[in-house]
Amino acid sequence: MKKTTLVALAFGAGLLSATAQAQNLRIGLREDPDILDPTLARTFVGRIVFASLCDKLFDIDDKLRIVPQLASGYSWEDPKTLRITLRDGVLFHDGEKMDAEAVKYSLNRHLTMSGSFRRGEISTLERMEVVDPLTLRLHLSAPSAPFLSQLTDRAGMVVSPKAAEAAGKDFGLKPVCAGPFRLAERVAQDRIVVEKFPQYWDAARIHINRITYLPIPDSSVRLANLQSGSLDLVEIAPSDLNSVKNNRNIKTILRDDLGYQSIVYNIGNGARAKTPIGSDPRIRAAFELAIDREALNQVVFEGLMTPTAQPVPPASPFHDAEFKPEPRNVARAQALLKEAGVTLPLQVEMTVPTNPELRQAAEVIQAMVKEAGIELKIASQEFASSLQAAQRGDFETYLSAWSGRPDPDGNIWTFIHTKGGNNDGRYSNPEVDKLLDDARAENDEEKRRAIYARIYQVALKQDHVRAYLWHRKIIQAYNAKIQGFTLMPDGIIRVQDMKLN
């Protein structure tokens, strides 16, 4: 933490004031993003950077409605055939034209590239047909209610085929897309710098010349940089909110996240899955019963988070109001551990990203589960590294967040389906797989809700594949000189229409 503080403040001190650097924006990120390749990326903070680099076929508006971005429109010719028309005159950062062939290339890259995290999101895409340079027809293997929604995020980002072919596996070091900014510089764990792309198709809405993203894990350090004028926009922790309420030079905006914080159990991913908690759902149930979510919320987050037991937030029409967290029950947890025949105290390790709020949450959980007979060891790890470790199975339990998607499929399928790219615990249940696929193919809202309710009963109540803890509240604090900033429901910072006065 000390190193991060010094790096952030030293870099900030070397910058000119916002007035001297007209329209140069500095954004503090809570972590350093992982790879800047939309096919391979996983992090929420990476999505913030991608919002400046890589436009998508579609976006969402303030009401979570799907709106065209690189696409100019779409129509469903039948339940399995999607026709997309594209904007004319769009250029990639390398000057190449963005057309239907480029979209086909990018979608195929998502489907076939080794290590792709987009494959599961658009797995129903069977084949593509270029109708003309600005029209593409997508043929799905089955009806898919969430398919269009998936194209509002990284699965819908279009990359330059020429640049991608030239860079190969190193494309993430020098991404070339069709966004309002192009990558100028990246120094790992220090900064990402992007510069305005003059030929951007919607250039009239871009007023910022340069954006510098600074990864600073400590909320108090991010806030200190904002107060000193070294940063212009940061996400802050709930505990820091009161300190800026009366500051006339700083504005704040709060939004409920679409995602959640959860504990992932390693159930079948390599040798580290062969533990009592990875092998026995009764032990996982005991672990969860020892946690008081509301107390955790009050102690760590000033009561601003929303305790939960499911991956879908209350604002979604697919939220199951009947599926609530069970009250803390230490006696029942102890009974389950005794029934499982484990020797107490049971040793369990939890991987936790190096974030002060998450570390505090883990310590509260550590104290809670100890009362049930579980000795929790906290293993802190830099965030991007923790994701890589989780993917290869180098964890027992993992305190992990997901930023969320408008359609519930984006919060569920990829995490608990056998073929899910983000199924780090390697949970596999044929009944759950079928239910997840059925939910994708079902367009009737009531029927989809019923399918998800059944998924919760099997995957969460029976198998205890994950412990969902809370839905986040995103709190952005920013320089009062910024105008035109709107925090969208997904928490992504979009730079269109933003100005520094």
C-alpha cells in the first residue's frame, strides 16, 4: 500500500493542474486492469478503459435499454436469425474501415481464440453471413434471449482485423479498435494513457483530449489525490463518502451495481479442489451459515450495500424476492461440520484481492466463521494475478466480484455452466447446465424467472456452488469542474459529452 501511495502521489505531483492541461482527464482506478484485449479480458476496471478504446455494436442507456453504437440498427428475421446494419464511415485507429467483414472477424475471434472469455457469452452463434459491406446476418443454433445484450459489452467490441492479425497474441499490448481514444502508453501497475482519435465517427461528442488512468487500490489515497487536484474522477469507498459531502469542489454520484460480491469455492479445478470445503456441500453450507451479511454490511460498508443470496440485483425484473439470505446460525453450522465428520478447527484459505475494503470484509468473515470452528487464512493477492490464479485452480475459496450485466444470463451462465469461461471452481451439474441453456432459449419472462428459481434451488441450496454476499453501491467522486458526466447503470465511465471547465 505504501508503494501505491507514493507512486500515485508522485505521479500526480508531476502533472499540471486541470486548468493548464485543458481537457486532459485523470481517472483513479481501484485496480490495474488485466489484458486490454476484449476477447481475453475479465476485469471491471478494464471495461472502464475499454469504454474509451473500443466501441461496441450496441450499448445500454440509463433505463437499461439496448441502443445502437457501431450498429445503426437490427432486426430479428426469425427467433434464430439476427440482421445487423452498421454505421457507414467508421474507422479503426489504424485507419482501416470498420465493416461487416471486420465484425464477422471479431465475433469469430471471440468464438475461436484460445482462452477467450467471450465464447460462452455468444456460444449460440452458429454462423455469420455478410450481406453487404454494412449488413451482417447472424444465425444462431437456438433462440437466445440474452444474445443481443451480450453485444453491449466486450463480446460486441470490434477490433481491426489487420492489427489483430499483425499483433497475434500481443494484441492486448497495442489494441486497435474504433473507440473515441487510442492507446498511447501503458506502464503496468502505474498508468494507462489514451489520446483522442480525430477520425472517431462521433467526434462532436468528444471534448477530452487525453485520459490518464491510474490504478490506486486504496480508496483513501484515491480521494486524497482528488482533493489535492491530482485526479479528476475516482471511485471511493462508503467510509469516505461523508468526508466529501460538504466539499464544494467535489461532487458525488451513487448507483446500484448490476453485479455482486461472492465467495467462489474450488470444487473441481485441479489439486486444490481436493479439500473438505471443495468436496462437501455441507461444509460450504456451514461456512455460509456462519456469515452475518447484514453485520458485514454495517461494519465495512456503512450499511450502503445490499445483502444478497443470489446473482441478480433487486432492480432486475428477474430478481427472486423469495430467495433471501438465511440468517446467521452458528449452531446449525457447527452441526453440519460435525455431520460432515471434519476435524475442528477446519483450515480454509481464502484468496482476497489487495483492496483495503475487501481485506476488511475478509477479516470480518474470518472472525465470524471462527465461531463455527473454521480457521480462515487470508491470502492477499494483486487483483489481476488473483484472476489468473483462480482460472488455473490455484485457490480454495476466492472473494470475487462481478460487475454485472443487464440480462441475468450475464450474471449466471458463465460462472456455473460446465462450459462457462468464468467457472473458476469448475462446478458441473448436468441438470443445472440444461436449466441454464433452457433459460437462454426462453423469451417469456415469467417462464425464465421460474427456470432461474429452480437453478437457485439446485446450484445454491443443494450444491452451494457459490456464496453470494452483497450487491455493490458504486460511489463516484469527481472534480466539480467536470460537466456532462453521467454514471450509467453498469458503472462504466463513458467519456462522451464530458468536459472540464
